[in-house]
Amino acid sequence: MNDVFKQIGLTKNLAIAFGVILVVILGWYFFVFSAQMHSLSHANQEITEMKATLERSRAGIGDVNAVRNKTAQLRQEMKGLKTKILKKKQVPEIISQIVSRGKQNGITFVSIEPATDKLFQAASANSGYFQLPINMDVVADYLDFGRFVEQMNQVPFYFSIEQITMNYTKDLFPKLNINVKSQVVLDQSTTEIATN
């Protein structure tokens, strides 16, 4: 019987020891391992967010470089564009170039009139750009006039044709009486503008 008590005591001790070990393991799992897993999960989430932030900043740096490149390109274009904007004091040169191109193509100028009222209005302003209308009455063959219009795209200033009216008259045949409403863009400032 003593052996039975010993065995019951041993079983009881084993059960208590097993229970204590189980409680220790469960306590470790819930209090230590679970907390560590939560910390690791939180750290992993922070790492993921930092990677995303890093990727966004890399994209931001790429965007900054792209904007810098585009800005440099636009500055170059502005320099090129500004060379085609002449000063208002150069109107006689512009008229001379228009007449010269026309004569090269067999066009007879009946009249060529810049809108002088626009020039006087521009004289009161100190800076900016304005469009100066130039009205022309010419006599030309249809094909000669077409070549003239095509060549006007090559002039070193902004020139645009807004309206063309062609009139046929028997006394000019085979030529046409053509009215052209055009304009040039001018800089009305008196000083050069920096492009940097």
C-alpha cells in the first residue's frame, strides 16, 4: 500500500509539475511570445511604411529631376521665342521684310498699313507684348500669293495671317486683288528682359 501511495503521490506530483509547466508555457506564450510577436508585427509594419516612404521619395526625386529638365527646356524655348519678338521701334524693318518677300514672289503691294493707333496705345505702356495688326492690299497671281504666304513662315518674327479676301476683277485677270489682315507680335518694353 505504501507503494500505491508513493505512486499516487508521484502521479500527483507529476500532474502538478505538468500543470506548472503548462501554466509557465501558456504564461510565456501570452505574456512574452505574444508581446514579442506584436512588437515584430509592429516593426514589420513600420518597415513596410518606411519602404513605401522611401519609394515615394525616390519618385519625388525623379519628379524633381524631370521638372528641372523640363524647366531648362522651357527656358531654352523661351530664349528662342523671345528672339522672334521684335521691339516696336523695328516696325519699319518688319514692313520692309514683308514687302521684300512679297516682291520676291511677284506680288504688287497696293497698300500696307500697320495699325498706328495700336502703336500709340503701346507707347503709353512700359512693358509687355502686343499684337500689331497690319492690313495689306496686294495684287497677285493665286500661286504667287501662296508661295508668299508659305515664305512668311520663315521670317524672323511672329507673323500671322488672320483673314484673306480675294476679289476677281476682269481688268486684273489672271491676277487677283487680295486683302490680307495680318498681325505681328511686338515687345513694347524699352529694356531687354533677362531669360535666366
